[in-house]
Amino acid sequence: MGDRYSALASVSATRAILEAHGLATKKSLGQNFLVNDEVIRRICDLSAVGPEDDVVEVGPGIGTLTVALLAHARRVCSIERDPDLPAVLAETCAPWADRFTLISNDALAVSPADLPFAPTAFIANLPYAVAATLVLDYFERFASIERATVMVQAEVADRMMASPGTKNYGAYTVKLALYARAVSRFMVAPGNFFPPPHVDSAVIRLDRYVHPDLTAAERAACATIADAAFATRRKTIKNSMHTYFGKVLSAGDIAALLAAAGIDPRRRGESLTIDEFKELGRCACARGIAGRTRGAR
């Protein structure tokens, strides 16, 4: 292996492994295998995974990144939904069998109790169709995760890092910010994959950020209000909230909530900062209407 991070990070090695097992890449599962060792190195460096870390990895594929993680982490538990890949991973990860666990399942169906340990790091090369959902879901449900380093479509990374007032800033940005903050990112061109995807990719590192000024109920209310604020982007926040909450909140409730939070009802949702959304969540709980907002959809 020499100075390489992963002996599998080449087109020839990837082809050889797949052919040896009678397999091909599956477009239906969004499979694009990394074939550039320098990208593997940069992911490992960005993740800062060390001997004290227990890693949960989603989408190990044939183990290209997994073997590099196993060389640095204490333990790795990988989650793979393709039923054809466990046999491949048993072979490629065999040297680390005492520190490697594989769960064959959809990552969204895996609970913290299913893992052999409480992970400190989440690392993944994610199918683009589920990337945003999965990252937020794991920060919400796996409280032990301190940081995530994930390969996603560049546009998803833009949404994760967006600032108020920009086109990529939306409800997802707000909800993710309730759990984590983006630290750094780097771009990965299509040619670094086999087969090459039709979009640019980015690796982004997100570190958990705890908001001590929010209760769980206030955080949930904030997330729901974010959904309402961006439900109709071209409307004022007052009108957008009325459209979203019309069946459970009166116009007076909405006006009073905005006034209590110090939000001009003529503003649009995309102009509100994370702190302003947090204040709306706090006020919704203080005024006793948070429970009703959860029933809006």
C-alpha cells in the first residue's frame, strides 16, 4: 500500500473488485465510487478522525474510504443498503475485522441502539437524493456525534452553509443550524469517481453546535416555523405563516407571535437570521401555541 491511504482508490482496483464479485455499479442506488487517493486523504484530514474516535460511516461501497478510516479510527461501523456489497466488504476490510462492523440496512432505518457503540464521528459518501435528509437526521437522533464529514452534491453543501438573504438559504439551512455549524469544505470534480456523476460534489465538515439557550420544545417550534416561513418564498413572513398555519393559528395569533419576537411582519422569511428564528421558537412556546403549530401539516 505504501504511502497510499486506500489501495482501492483507483479505477483499475475498483473494477477488479467489482468484477471479482460479478458486480457492476447501480445507478438506482446512486453508486459513484471514489477513485482518487488524494481525495481520500483530504477527507481523512478534514474529518480529523483519530484513535479515540468511533466512526459511523454511511455508504461504504466497496470499502475505499472505509479502509482509510480503519487505519486511523478506533472502530468503524458502516451502514450499507446494497445487499451485494457485504461479501465485498468482508474481503476488503478483513485486516481490521476486530474493529469493523457492517450493518446491512437503509441508514434512515438504523437507530442508535443498532450500533455497537455511540459514534463520535459521522462520515459518508452519500447518495445525493437523500444526503440532506440523512445529515440532519443523524445530528438529530445520534446525540453522541460530535462532527460529520460528508460528500454531497455541491448544491447541497451550498444549502448547508448558506447565509440569510441568499438563494440557497432556506428551511433546511435553519434546521441544520439548530444542531451543527459548517467548518470547512472542498470541491470534488466528477472525474474523481467511477462512474463520474453528472454534478459537482463537495466534501463538507459540520461540527455539532449546542444551543444552550433553547429547550427541545423551542428547537422543535423553531424548525416548524422555518418550514412555514419558506413555504411560499415570495410572500411576507406574515402571509407565509398564515398560509401554512391557517388551520391551527388565527391571524391574531400570528401577528402577536411576530410582535413578541420583534419581527416586522412585512419581511420575508429568507431575510431572518438563525437567532431571529430561535426567538420565534421561544415565543411560540412562551405563548403556548407551539403544540398547535406541530399539527399544521
